[in-house]
Amino acid sequence: MLRLRGIAHQFEQPLVGTITRHTGNTGPTHFLVQEAGITCPVTDTYGAVLTEAPALPAAWTGPGLTHLLNSEQLAEGDVVSLAPSGQLIRQYRADSAQNFLLATERCNSNCLMCSQPPKDRDDTGYLLQLYRQVIPLIPNSCPELGITGGEPTLLGDGFWELLQLCKQHLPTTELHCLTNGRSFAWREFTQRLGELSMPQLMLGIPLYADHAPLHDYVVQAKGAFDQTVRGLHELAAIGQRVEIRVVVHRLTVPRLGKLARFIYRNFPFVEHITFMGLENTGYTPHNRDKLWLDPVDYVPELTDAVEFLAAHQLHVSIYNHQLCLLPDQLWQFARRSISDWKNVYLPSCEGCGVKELCGGFFASCGTLHSRGIQALAAMPSLIN
């Protein structure tokens, strides 16, 4: 999420608007970006004027930011919020298909490998107020939008309002909501989701083991496994689209095969199953000794789990893994899953014939990557 800072003028409450560099795009929700040294006619029909210059245009008496460095990173159509402190936050990136809304930073789990550790503070009011302004400005041509947290369902009534806003303003946008699924163990809660009737909504729910003690330990919440399993079945009863997410690490690897079979027997209704590599941020660096296992050392277990599910006609994918670490028969399941703004490649990837097809690394990986990374010759016949 891009954050820039300038000096605020003429406003005391947060503002939300759409970036433009065209003086013809006027209106209270358009924020005109005026590059230093360029003279643009300014009227009083913008929501704000943003400039790198030390002063706003002489003719402009409305809200604005001066001294806004790096404004070239803002693209036409970006949706941003401005704070009286001078901070600008990009809430929607117009030239990306990988946008998300952070519903809350609170969570009722505390996963050992959480990439965004929860914060115990009530952010419901502020974020809902923000999204009431942001969502109507997102173009309805937006192909996909994520909803993440924390745990979004902890918003309570705000969760339903957030979904309703998306349904109203983005009726054809695919919505992917990451949730631990525990709230859906309560039938009344799940039925309320069914009443919304949102076929464009997919819920991504983590399941880390085929039995309670291990799953509950990974998520650091007693009873989480039973609630998640029950929630999955309640969601099936309303026909909700569901994806199961499995983060692969030292604790989950030994039972990957059993977990795959547990999913097949108990949740054959799920639309998608993903096996995901670790992201070296948040809690992961603190729990590295518990979690890190070189992917080349768990290839047999991953292969068994993926091939079992695929053989039983379930849609399965591998996220956050590099092609050079996977056997040829798994390449068809590998996806480029890392968001573009945090996706990098190592120097050893230079000259690789399949680099453009490979998912690469999280920017946070640092030195935490497999000993098996190497450049490969192109083998396009092996990629689906």
C-alpha cells in the first residue's frame, strides 16, 4: 500500500478522491495532481490539488497537499485518502488487478506464520467510514478485489455492510475474502451470508491439519479446528463458494497427504485448494526454527497431496513456490500468486528460461530461500 507525505492545507477531516492529471476531470471527488513547474488552470471544482511545489496554485483556495514527493507513483484513476497530517494513502491502484480492502486488523486467531500480526484495537468505525467513500469510486470494471484482515467477520454488522457496498457498486467484480472461517460455525451468521446472494464472492479459508491439536497449535486458538470444520459445512449448506488454503511448513508437511485425503472425504464441495509457501514477514521470522523447511525437502509430501486431489477431480494449485524446485509434473499446478508490488527475483534467476512463468519470491524473503534455486532452460511443453 503506497504511502506518501506532504503538507496539508485547508482541511481538517480526511478526504477521499480519485487521482487525475487532466484539468477536464473536475468534481468534488477528483484530486488534481499538478507537477512542479507546470502551470495548469485551476477552478474550484476539485476535491483537492496535490503538488510537489512548496505552494498551491495562487488561484486555488481549497484543500490540498504541497511538498508531495514521488507523486509520479500515482496513476490516473488511483483512489487515495488524504489525512490532515499530510499523509496520502493509495486505497485502490488503477493499473493493478491485485487490490484489496483491509477490513480490520483484529483477529481471533494468532497464527505462527501470520504475515500481518493482529492488533487488539477497534478499527471498525474508521475503516467502514473510509470504505463507504472508497468503494463507490472503484470502477465497476474492476475485475477482482480482495477483502482481508485480521479477521473480516469480526466487523459484525460492518462485515455485512462492507459486502453490501461491494454488491451495490461492484456487481460484476470477483470478490475474494480471506477469513479463518470460524464465525461461520454459527448457522444464523452463515444464513445471513446466504441471504445476501453474492455469487461473485469466494471465501479463502485456511486448514492446516486433519486433526484438531495440530491445526489449533498452528493458529494458536483452542477449538479453532472444530469451528472451521463446522463453518465449512455450514457454508456448503448455503452453496457458498469456498477455497481451502494450506500453508506448507515444517509443522504441516508431515501430514500433508493425510490432510489432502481429509479434504477429499469431508469437503468435496470446495471450489479450489491451494498449497502455499511461507512469507518471511510478520511472525514468521520469530518462529523460523519451528516453521522453515527447505521446499526441496518436502517435495515428496507436496507431490503426493497435490496429485491425490487432482486425481480426484478437485481444483488444486501451488502458490509461492519457484518452478526450479518443483518436479515437472507439478508445474501445471504452479501459479504466479505473489502480488506484483512485493514480487521479486534473485540474481540467480537471471538468464532463466522460465522466469516469466515462475512465481518468483516475496520481497521479504531476504536470505530465506531454498538451496535448490537455479536458472533453468525453457520447457514450455510442461506448463499448462
